[in-house]
Amino acid sequence: MLYHEYKVYQELGPGEGIPAVHDYCREMYRHRGERRYRCYIIMEQLGPSLHKIMHCRLGRPRLASSGLFFSLEEVVSIGDRVISTLRHIHNRGFVHRDVQPGNIVFDRFQERVLLIDYAVAQRYRSATTLRHFPRQASRMVGSPVFISVNSHRDHTVSRRDDMESLGYVLVYLFRGQLPWQHFPPEASDLMLVTKSTIMIEDLCRGLKPFYEYFHSVKALAFDETPNYDGLRRILRGLVA
């Protein structure tokens, strides 16, 4: 799986929000006489993930314009940059399939926002013809809290699902929680019921541009290209 991730990084190449990956190494060792291997990806030094930053900010004084962990300005800036990264990934023919706070990190200088962990990334279109693959039997992948409704239902994940997951991440960064987050990971069916029945207006109460974001993303067809620039403009409306 780690070698698959390394190959995906190679396919993505240099791009906004993609960390620099230098090499893949495999080291042989013996355990009770049995030959085994340790595998490594050598990449640039990374900074903290959004998940770690949230834990570090627990209990800090809040500004009037702030959410529980991040201000609206921070949420919009992160969302804007991750949308650009997802566009690059999608243009290269891949879907990430696990957009979550633990996979969004800063670089070591906390200047760039990077999307990492491509262990479950896969192609959504042919590398030669560029034709979108049809729907096929699939299974749920990614963090149950942040995956799309389609992924919960074992539908083939496409570009629209990465964008839906990002929407949940952004609401979570500001609110500090999602309505289905109290369910244990194994209760994904209960998460699905909550995600598929909650009104978008209730999920995004007080954050009107997020209504437009989710309505736009959820209206996308399976093989439709998201309007990345339009989604970025919607997010910027939060701080306009």
C-alpha cells in the first residue's frame, strides 16, 4: 500500500498542496528467522495537521469572529487552498477518497497547506483515453465521519465526493464538531442516516455560503467536473 502511495505521488508530480516526495525505500530484516520488510517514503518535513492544531487550541480564548478552533478567515483560506489542490489531483486523473483533518497539514514553516496520505487514492478515469470509468462495485473507504453519503452507500467515489468531504471538514473546523460525530466508527450506518437526513441549512446554520457550497456539490452528477473556481468564490463569500 505504501508503494501505491509513492506511485500516486509520482503521478501527481509537483503541484499546489502536494508535498515533495524524494524516494521509496524497502529495508529487509528478520523476525524469528522469517524475512520481513520495512517500507518508507522519504519526503519533505511536514508541519502539524489540522487535527493536531485543533487539539493544541483547546481552551484558548476565542475571538468574536472565531469558531471553536479556527476563525472564518482561517477556514476560508484553508478551504480555498485545498480546493486548488483537489483540482490538481483531479486533473491528474485521481480522486483522494480520504479528505479529513488528519490528512491536511501545514509545511514545516506553516506557510503552505498540503494534502497527504494517498493510500486509498485511485484513478477515476483512463490514463490513455481520459474517459471517466463507469460505476462499479465498491466499498466504503476513508474516515466515516468525513466521507460522502455516496461512499457510505458503497457507491463508486468520484470527484464530487472529495468536494463533499472537504465541506464536512470545513464545517468541522469552525464548529468543532459534526452532528454524527458522537457515533463510534463502527456505527457508520447511523452516521449515514444522520448525514442523509439532516437539512443542509441546519448543518450550516449561520454560515449561508456553506449552503450554496453543499447544494452545488450535492447536485453534481457522478462524472461531472466540479466548478472549482465557483466553489472558491462561494467560500470567499463567508468573509466578504
